Amino acid sequence: MLMSESSTARVPFTTYQKQLFVFLSVATFFEGYDFFALTQILPEVAREFQLTKAEGGALIAVINVGTVLACLLVRRADRWGRKRVLTYTIAGYTCLTFLTGLTTSVWTFAAFQLVARTFLIAEWAVSMVFAAEEFPPERRGMVIGVIQAFASLGAIVCAGVVPFLLHTPYGWRSVYFVGILPLVILAFARRGLRESSRFAADVGDRGEARPLLAILKSKHRKRVLQLALIWALTYVSTQNAVTFWKLFAMEERGFSESDVGLAISIAAVASMPLVFGAGKLLDVVGRRPGALIIYTLAIAGVLGCYSLHGFWPLTISLVLGIFGASAVLPVLNAFNTELFPTAVRADAFAWANNLLGRIGYVVSPVFVAAAADTIGWGPAVRLTTIGPVLAVILILALLPETRARELGSESPADGDARGA
């Protein structure tokens, strides 16, 4: 049930909620840092381990499998609790990041990074569940949006420091050594972390583990599959729009390396206010209208930055492209955490995002790159906008409005958009 107008007065955060907000934001910062680090150091890694272009692409694909394997950890949050899984994922990611810096072969690099990515994406997913359960419903969208925005900020910071770190005595390894310092601080800070009050009140000790397929045999199956399809269709475009833009700009628009660097820097910084405001938009206008606005801007951005000519038209379009790739995540994070009861909230997130939705994330770059060999990067990436077009149609047709919804042990999992 949605909260009444009189009950949505602004509730100030408690001291603990403020601390938790900072903790989750800093933890999620590394999702963006890690993703961008790998793309930035890939030439150096390939050179050291003598990888061909195809082998470099295969390395990325192997590491991205960790985003799917993360489902195994995320599901555990419904049995072990949010705090315990978050603690394990932060500790695991810290250790594997340090080991990555010590690696001496491409095989150990791939193995360490695959497991690190598993811990990292599980940490991101559980952070979103934690945020949904611990903050006032009328400000939940803002909280989820800001926490997600810190991942984008992590990517920008990584982009700024990597060129300097590559010239240190440890080269690309220093990117991982520097990255673990704040993580060590987080490992100590998590001592003040409490179990999600919603989980503690509604669930408590879950006892025996739930079978992997249990949720697909429950009344929640329909909603899980709907969200999985929406996630996958969204990733088809957002995963590729930023990833391949550098190649498009240099090969099909004649940009130099410095032109591309300047355009990406300007677009990334200019998009940040929009990214940080995305969650607030969801609280003000609602999840469904907010989704329509954000997806429309994302689609326009991708079409523009893979169609237009000239430095400024492309850079301005890239602002919207980067914004869209980041801002669609708070939309889907909100729906995915608000449409399921507490007892299966993490399990539903694991299935919809990690296990099924990430298929679009992992597989689509392969098809886009293959298509680009024939029709070019511009047409190939523009075709991916069919994904978010279909995704937003499904959101409006299938998902109910969840703005300011009180999370209960029996949040509705089925029904249609009229049930808002």
C-alpha cells in the first residue's frame, strides 16, 4: 500500500542512517572504480602478458562472468542477513583486489578478477537491498540514486588517477594497490554496521537454505521474469554505449586520442549532477514517470553520440549517454527492491539482475562487436536502443507504481500497473 499524502512528511535521517548512507556510498564507489580500472589498464595488461585483441576480449568476457556468479552470494542475504553478506563481500573484494596486484600470469589475473568481480557485484546488490530497507520510504529513491551515483563517481576518479598510477614503479598493479586502501578502512568501519531493521523484524534467522529454483516455483516467478527481461533489455544498450564510444569516435569520426579523452572527461563531469539527481526525481514524480523520463534521455543520448558529427554535438550527446547508463540503474534497483517481500528480496534481486538480467550485459558486447565489423560502430550501437525502448514499454505496461511504498513482509509481487 502506498503511503498517504499526510504520511509522507520529510523524516530526518538518524545519526546511524547518515553513517550507513556514507558507508554504502563509499562501498559502491568501487563498483565504478573497478569496472573502469579494467578498461583503462587492459592495453598494459595485454602488452605484459602478450595477448592478442581476441584474447583481450576473451579476458574481459571471463571476468564478466563474475557478475553472474554474484547471484550465489546475493541469495545468501535472505538467509544469513544483509550485514553478514555485506561484510563478507567487502572483505573478499579487498583480498582479491590485493592479489590481483601480485599476479604473475594472465591466468591468475583472470581468476582473481573474476572472483573479485563476484564479490563486488554482490556487494553492490546487497547495498541496494540494505538501502531500501533502512531508509524512509519517501526518500528511498534519493538514497538508492545517490549510492548508485557514487559508482559513477568512482569511474571518474579512476579515469583521473590511472594515467598517473601507470607511470609509477608498479605500473598497472598500483591501480589495485591504491584501490585497497579505502577498502581496508571500510573493513574496520563495518564494525558499527547493524543488521537491516526490516530483515531483523520480518525475517530473523531463516534456518535452512532455500533451493536455488525455489523462487521460480513460487508466486513471485512472474515478477522475477518480468524484471529479468527489463534488466537484460536495458543492459543491451547501456553496457555498450560507453564501452565502444572511444572506438567509434576515433575510427568513424576521426577523433584523436586527446580529443576522445577531453570529450569523455567533459561529459563525465557534466553528467554527474544529473546522475546524482536521478534518485530524487524518482521520489518526486514516481518510479514510472521517472523511468519514462530517464529512459527517453538515455535513448536520445545513445542515438546522438553514435550519429552526430563534430566535437561538441557528440560530447553533449555523450553527457546524456553517460547519464542514461548510470540513471537507469536506480530506476530498476528501486523496482527490484520494492516489489518483493523481505524474505525473498535478495533472492529476487539475484535472479532478476545477476543470473538472468546480466545475460544481456555479458553477451551483447560480442554481438555488437561482430555487427560493427560489417556495418560500423555507429549503426551497430544505435540498433541496441531497441532494448531500452522495449524495456520502458514493459515498465509502463507491467510494473506498478512503488513510490513511497512501505516495505512489508508481504509486498505484492504480482499484479499489473493498475495496481499502484
